[in-house]
Amino acid sequence: AASAPAASAPAATAPAEPAAAALSITDPWVKTAKEGMTAAFGTLVNNSGADITVVSGTSPLSPMIELHEVVDKDGKMVMQPKQGGFVVPAGGSHELAPGGDHIMIMDAKQAVEPGAEIPFTLTLADGGTFEFTAVGKDFAGAKEDYQPGTHNG
């Protein structure tokens, strides 16, 4: 087998499927906004056998896109850039949700209207990219006022 003809070698030695091909997102959406700050949400799904790390994002909507997490600092929920990005576990998912991890649009150049389609490109730790389109949605819970005991399930 070691002396297989060169013609068949590329197929046999092809690298594992790129991470981007194994990544998908369910229900991607962007909070409607007049301009300025907003955020994108959804659930990243990893269909591969290895963790996928999202390290950055871009969108034509804004030159400044950051991967953020929400953490409790002295009893206050604060947003901050997530060190190392979002890790989507092998065969699992990583939720981006209000009050949790999210894709922060720092300086939207135009209003995000309900139903608007906003393209995003995520860059992965392996250098690959993953593109998706998020839809503008109104969201009333943007006040970030989370009361304990209100989560059912």
C-alpha cells in the first residue's frame, strides 16, 4: 500500500474536513436598532468531532464587531470581550443569547430594521471562515435586567 500511485494519494491524504464546513447556526438574529450598538444572537452548532473556536467576526454593518460575554461583576451584569473567543464543543452547540455570549456590533452604520438581512463572517481558530445571515428582530428584553428565579426550565 505504501507504493500506491501518486494519482490516488491526494484523496487518501486529504486533510480532515475544515472546521467551517462542520459549523452551522440556528435562528440567527440581530436586535433591531436605529444605529450605534446592537448585537447578533443564535445557536452555533458543531457537527464535527473536534471543538471549533470562533475568534473574531466581521460584518458590512460595522467596522467594529466583537465577541462578548456577560459576566457578574460585583452584582452587576457587565459585557466584556470574551478571551479566546467562543468554543463550540465537538458534536455540541454554543448559544449566543441576550444576557450571555453574543456578537457585539459596536458601531452600526445603518439602522437594523425588522426583517433586515445582515451578513456576518466569523473567523475560526484554524483560519477558516463561516458565513451566515442574521435577520433583524425586535427584542424587548434589551434592558439587561435579569431577576433571579424567572427562568423556567
